[in-house]
Amino acid sequence: MPHLYAETLLTPGLGVTFQWRYQHNGRELIEILDDDSPVRGALGSAIDRYERTVFELAANKPTLIEWANAQETLQDAADARELRLGGAHVFQQSIELLQGLQMMTDKEEDPARLSSIHHHIGDVMGFIGQRSGSSHFLEQAAMSYEQALELRTQEDAPLDWAKTTYNMAIAMQAIGMLEDETGMLKQALDAFKQAVTLIPRNDVPEDWAEAMSCVGTVLYQLGTHRRGARTLEQSVTALHNAQSVRTIDDNPYGWAITQNNLAAAMQGLGEHEEDIGALEASIPMYDEALKVLDATKLPMIGAMVGANRASAMIALAEESDYLDMAEASVKAFEDLDSLFEGTDYATFQAKARERAEQARKLVRSLQV
């Protein structure tokens, strides 16, 4: 069930909204374009460039140029600005081309193709919206997916219907996070659940696990909004179910994302219920995720999971009075402070320093 973007990495450790999605290669989007179209090759290159970068879902960027200029990464040593602007131009061309195909496709004669075009317009809009933090593009994506669903039925094309519903849920989830709107997160949860019911677990287990992982992620986000133990318990269950299907060998990054999110849900439940056992269980889960992730290739992802681990250590030290745990969390956040030094991620560095000071205060209180 390929699509342009996939899952959210939960990063409560630094208290900053951070989005990174392990992605499929977007080839389905490219395949709808003619072989001789100049946009096809350029779009492929743009997707390859942006798919494995990290990004912060922050301020709204209403135009493609503002979005391009806002993109930052620790990984590119080339002329980033030129590449970013070129990528934004390609996405604009893609939208215009797909909208042209939409105008030329008759709803009565070929509803399936028109539905597919609407879906792919949603992909491009959503791709831009996630990286720019633009509610405008995300809303346009959700609207395009809704138009696609109007031309499809669950009975005639269950997998296509599930794929479009799934991507619509991702757009809604991003809007909910950006706007801090629980109503939109609830809509995203309902859509994810609908998609899960139509994905055959035995035939496409990875797709099913991916969708179930998203159910667990949104439940976590709702649970932390509501401070609700029941919702967090449901999140843990959903993520356990997803992880029971995924394997490190078949999808190491997908496995690591689910493992991190499961640990975050367990940590959230432990903090809410003041449950030392749940907090203790979350730390080795983060350790296992870090073993799978290659921090040299994905430095920001390693940093986010490491921050989660350190925050779980602080929470455990607060509940258990473990001095050594508090001291270890100080060192972990100081390391993160050093990692962000000299980068464009000043917000992350400030949060790391704030959490390090919190840990130092805890150490001093435990030494008395």
C-alpha cells in the first residue's frame, strides 16, 4: 500500500513538536505521469531528496517558496538553498500537471482514474503541508482525499479506499498536532481505524502493522491531551499489536519507530499513573530502538529517541528516588545540548538545556 508519507515518531522528551516519517518511495505518484514528462524525472529526484530528511512541524509557511526556504537539515553539505527551491518548483509543477489531468478526465467514463488523480494531488499537498507546517496545504490534502473517496466505495476497491482513508487520516493528524486540536485528532483516529479494518492482516502484514501503529500513536496524543489513563492503555495495546507483526529484519526503521512509540506510550502511562514498573519498562524499549537506528545516518532521529530515554529516566528518578538514574539523565541531556550546538535547531538545544537543569535540580534534591 505505497503512499508518499507514513508514520509519526513520538518525541515527548524535549517537549517540542517534531515530525519524522519513515516513507515509501512515492513511486505510485510518479507512475501516474507520462514517461516523457519532464516533471516525472524531476519529481522523482525531489522525492528522493526530501523523503529521508528530518523536519520540524512549526510555523505556517503559506507559499511554496517560503516552505522551501524553511527547510533545514543536518545532513546536506551541498548548495541546500538551490536544491530546496528547485524541489519546491517541481512540486508546484506536479500539482499543476495533476490538476490538468483532473480537468481532462471524465467522471462518468473513468471514475477510478479521476479518484486516483485526486488521491495523488492530496499526496503532493500533504507532502508540502507536513514539511512546512502549513495548515492550508494539509487542509487541501484532506479535501483532495475526500474527493477521491467520493468516487470509490469500500465494496468495489477496499484497498484503494483504505489507502486514501489512511492518507487522509495522516493529514488530519498533522493538522490536529499543528493546531493543538483534539477534535481533528479524533477524526484522524476514526479514519485510521476504518483503514485498519479493510487492510488484510495476513496478506499485507506490514501495511496492517503500519496502520495499527498510527492508531496507537494518535491514541497516545489524545491520551496526553486528556490526561486519560484508559486512552494511554489503549495506545499501548495498539502499538503492541503492531509490533507483534513487524520484524527488525523486514523493516528495521518501521520496527524502531513503533518500538519508540510503544516506549513513549508506556512512559506516558507510567507518568500518569505514577507507575514505577511502567517507567522502568520503557527505558530498555528505547534502548532497543536505539540499537536498530543508525545515529550516523539519522542523527536527529537518534537524538529524539535518546531524549525520550533521558526523560523517562528523570520520571523514574522522581518516582523512585534513584540518584544514579537522575545523574545519568543529566549527562544524556548535556550530550544533546552539545549535539545541537551550532545547528539551526536552537529550540531543541534550549529544551535540552532546560531538561538538563531540571535533572540537576532533581540530583541536588536527592543528595540531601
